[in-house]
Amino acid sequence: MLVVWQSKISLKIKHFVFLAIRGRILCAVELIKKKWSGGDEYCMLCGKRESVIHVLFNCSIAKLFGV
């Protein structure tokens, strides 16, 4: 974890990577855990369950855009 904070990248990227490693990016599944009522837990792009892993690695539509 210390490598993330010592790297020479912007603080926004460091924070995002830190949250991703800890599985705390606010995707639908994480928001529902916090009692969010703004929608369901499925990806708006492909319809699969939207978890941190899905958003970063598995969403086929997001991969097309290089996200």
C-alpha cells in the first residue's frame, strides 16, 4: 500500500487506486450497502451486477471505451 502513496502520480489517482484496492469504489453494490435508494445493483451499460471488480475489469461495454 505504501507504494501507492510514494508513487509520482496525482493525488486523485492515488486515492482512486487506494479505494480500488480496498474494494470501496462507490459502485451500485457499495451504495446499496449504505442504504442508497437511487436505483438497482445492475450495471447501466451491460445489465450485470455492478461490483467494484465488474466496473474495473469485467464490464464488456466499459472495456470498449478503455475504462
